[in-house]
Amino acid sequence: MAEATASPLRLDRLGPVRVEHAALRVVELPLLSPFTTSFGTQTVRRALLVECHGDGLTGVGECVAGLEPAYSAETLGTALEVLRDHLLPGVIGHSAATVEEQLARGAWVRGHHMARAALEMALLDLAGRAAGVSLAAVLGAVTDRVACGVSVGIQPSLDATYTLIEGYLAAGYRRIKLKCRPGYDVELASGVRARFPTALVMLDANSAYRLDDLPTLRRLDAFDLMMLEQPLAHDDLVDHAALQAQLRTPVCLDESVDSVPAARAAIRLSAGRIVNIKAGRVGGLIRAVAVHDLCREAGWPVWCGGMLETGVGRAANVALAALPNFTLPGDTSASDRYFDADILTEPFRLQSDGTLAVPTGPGLGVEVDPARIAATTQHHERIG
Ligand code: NPG
């Protein structure tokens, strides 16, 4: 066990925020190429943005929920409803001494972590802008750039996968994550390892296996993978623990760690050795820092996951990934890995050292481009 260290979170740097009115906006951006995982193929990113207005400032948050309840039970539709009918009415027009107090007004809502996280992001952006402090500074960033990995979806052929990897490594990405599923695993890992002997490579199964697949999963131990992400069911920490006990490759948990208590349980059970932290999945950035802190105390490294975010959600991810225990490259790729054009005035660009710069401006530290917002908006409603 590593020694307990103080949390880097600095919410005390923020003052109170007043939300006068808000808006829910759905933008749609086509993906440059289809993204296939063990549970399906995505060709567009439809993102729900929460905009909170107060004192002449706007804070924006992005919800990571997808169109279908496949990765998680939440969808864009459920998030719209929960934000419109339950979460936003609790904050609009109410004064609070701190952002935490404001968020606590929605604490009675059970689950709906992605909806909650989107509102939290908007409030933290608004409060950061009001106080002139960057989100990265509030969360406790210790670096001004974060190492980037890239996630490669399931391709029509192994050759297509090799070609993509070559391009990403040449661009500077520092770690390759390969989506896998039963029947598209051992050959994939062995082929990639043979062609890229020194690359940092990991596999992500998105819960596609069962403990009965142990013989197949053990064969992956031969390929020096950084980790195997979320091999088993999203709600089965006990089986993950049984698997990790019989696997040399570290198991990384994603879907299984959907809350701070789940992180504690995973650590207690030794259900893996690494956590992919997504703020949306655990209910917000503040809880993401709490998961980070628990993992740090346990000696588990973490990295920042991605959900094909637009630049808004990406800005928050990059700020989070700048915390001290994010020691592994994450799924925080540059805007041009996903979209022809992002919705920001300045997209996230991969630096020559394979990193993204952590925004330093107030709040999220990025600006949405009004023309891109107008061009991509599918739905808009004012609340309050
Ligand atoms: O670079 O943002 C990215 C994508 C990273 O592979 C990625 N995300 O299971 O972690 C995942 C997967 C995902 C994407 C899951 C979209 C759900 C929706």
C-alpha cells in the first residue's frame, strides 16, 4: 500500500455561482470513421451540452451518454429528461455559498451519473470563469501536458488495423488501445505484437467475455500487453477478481467502476490493478478525483478514458488527466482523430511529443465556436 496523500482537489479556489437560466443543446458531429466496439458501431457523435448562464458568463458541460443503453443504462434521452425535469430546476435561480452546495441540491437523484456530471462540468466552468481559475488548477493538475493514447475500433481486417496503428504511432500517439471481442483477440494481439514489438499496446473488451473464456484470455498473457480492459460483465467485480488472480496481464476496470464505492470495492477485492477513470461514468469530476485518490492510496495507476467527446468534454478530460496518479497515457486523443472540425475555436492538437496541452484559461479554458455550434445543433431548449 502506498501512503495516504492529501487530495489535490482545490474547490476552495472557486466562489459561488448563480445560474439565472440554462439551455440544453444537442449537437451532432459525424465521426471521420466508424467506431466499432464489441457492442456496436458508432458513426456520429451526438452530444448533449448543458449551458448555464449567470452574471453575464456561460459555463458549458458535455454529457457523455450515448444514443443507446449499450455502454451504460443512461442515454442521451434519459439525460435530457433528468437534467430538464430534475437537476436543472434545483440550481436555476437558487443562491448557494459554494459549487458543492449547489451540486448537493441534486444529491437526491439516484444514478444518472452522466447527466449529473454534465451539469457539474457546466457549473465548474462557470465558477472557474467567474473566479478566473482554470478547471485544471481546481482539480489539482500537476502538469501542463498529458500523454495521449489512441483507441482503435474493430476493423474489417487485421491488415487495416496494422495500417491504422502505423499511422497513429507515426503521428506520435504513445499507446495503442485495440478494441477486441471473442474471436477477434489472440490473433489480433499476436499480429500487432509481432509487427510493433516495442509499442505500448492494450486490449479493451467492453465486457464481451465470461469467466469461462479464461483459456483464451490466458493466451493473451504471451503478448506483453499493458492491460486488458473490462473483460467481464459491467456489474461483476467478483469474477474480475477471480480472473485477475489467474492472469499475468493487469486487468483495467472501466464500466465496473461506476461510482466511488465501486472503486473502493474493486480495490478491496483486487478485481484488477488499473482503473480507467471517466468523470461521466462516476458522476462527475469531483467524484473522479475521489476515485483517483483512492487508487493512488492503493498503488493502482489510473488513466483518463474517453467517450468520443467534442472539445468541451475533452477539455475537462485533459484537465483531469493532469492529476498526479494519471501515470498512463489515456484516451484523450486530438480533435482530428475524431472529427473533421471540432466545435471549439481552437481544436485540441497533438504536440510533437505525443501530448495534448492542458488548457490554462479560466474554467474549461476553451471557447466554443458559435458558427460551429449553429451548424451542428439539432435541438435546443431554454430552461428557466
Ligand atoms: O478516444 O474517446 C475516445 C474513445 C475511447 O475507446 C474509447 N471509448 O469503451 O472506453 C470505451 C470507448 C467508448 C466510446 C465507449 C464511446 C462508449 C462510447
